[in-house]
Amino acid sequence: METNSGDALPEGLGRAIRETARAIAALLDGATDPAAPVPGLEWTVGETAAHLALAGGLMADLAAGQDRPYGDGTPQSLAAANARSLTEFPEREAEPLAAMIVEQAEAFLAAVEGTGPDRTLVTPLGPMTKDVLASYLLTHMLGHGWDLARAVGRPHMIDRTRVGLCMPFLKTAMPRVAVAPAGLTARYTLRVRGGETFGVTFAEGAVEVLPGPPERSECTILTEPVTFLLIALGRVGPWQAMARAGVLAWGRKPWLAPRFPTLFKAP
């Protein structure tokens, strides 16, 4: 029985979380070997599914306002926390993990129903509102849903609408996961085809995300939505994306485009 319609969140976000969880569960229904490798990851199918189940539980607890320390926000600490949690949680079979992923998504939606819109929630990547945390959960599920789809040879569930719902988290996270050199100064305009246009600037290494293009933008990057998310999550490199015609760049310094993804470290 569904515990929440997702109405407490921006339009479509609760539904996207629920449908993505179910799509991942459907992928796992076709996963006959939990020990099968996942392309691009060090984890198996069973380990990836277990991570999704554990992360869903973590996010539901955070949405409920519980204190759940999980690393210090750096990619290294998050990787260590992920490894530790998998060691402590032995389940690797597809069926129970699929059920857990769906159940935890519902628990998250129930938790945000009772959370005020302006309440600050403590997360592994810093303070967030419930809307941004929900966007975080969706982004995380889509990234590993992509991984599992590749592993079992079935279509992924990423589309333009869901990428748009990931944007609040991605823009919030950018300054928190930046690894730009201290002396870097650059001004980018990011355009997601059919979606948002925003700015990202670097001033002596400090990163700022702007609601629109920066003044005197040096490089404009136009990205197809699915490609944008895959680049942001480290699943596709800039040259690979350009070769697939997923990215175009222009401006006074278009050569800055391939460097942009390297200025961030996906957690």
C-alpha cells in the first residue's frame, strides 16, 4: 500500500522517486546472478542493489530528521562509509533487495510528508531542504539504476523529466564536490537542452553556481539532458559525450569545455 503520493514535494518529484524505485526493482527481477560485475564499478549487481537499499534507508532517516553520520562529505569518506556499510550488511539476493528499495522509497516519501519546507536536514553532503534531499535521492537512484541496467542488458530509466528533477541537488552539490585548482578563474554557462540554463564561475578556485548565465561568460556548454546527468555522475567522460554529439561548446574560450567535468569529483 502506498504511504505517500509525493504531494509534499515539487510537482513530479515524489512520483519520479517511486517510479524509479520500481524500475530498479524490475531490473533486479531479471538479475539471475548477484555476483555478476557491474560495468564501470567495483561492485557486483548484488552489492550495487544492497547499496541502493542501504542508501534508501539512510535517506528516509535523514528526511525524518534523524542523526545519521555518514562520512564527512568528501568522496573518500563517502566511499569508505559505503564499503563499511556493505561489509555490515550481507544480503545480496535480488528479490529481497528489490523489495527493500521500493519500501525505503515509500518510507522516504512518508517522512518528507511530515517535514516542513524550510527545515534544514543534515546530509552526507551538507545541509539541505527536503526538496533538495529528495532530488539527491532521485539522482542517486538514477545513477545506480543506469549501472544496473548496463549490467543486466536492459533499458535504463533516465529521461529528460527526471534529469530536470535532479537539477536542484546537482546545483547544490557542485560547490561541495569541486576539486578546482586554487588559482582557477573561469566563467561557464551551462545549458541543458529543453531544460535549465545556469552559470558556474570559478574565482581563485572558489565555486559559485548562479541562477542564470554569468556576466562575460567565457564558455557555453549545451548538453543533452541524459548526457548531462551521466557526465555529472562520472558515468560518461567529456570526450566520449562530444563524440556522441551529446555536448556542444562555444564562446570566447570553448576549449574550457572538456575541462569542466574534471573540476568536480562525483561522490
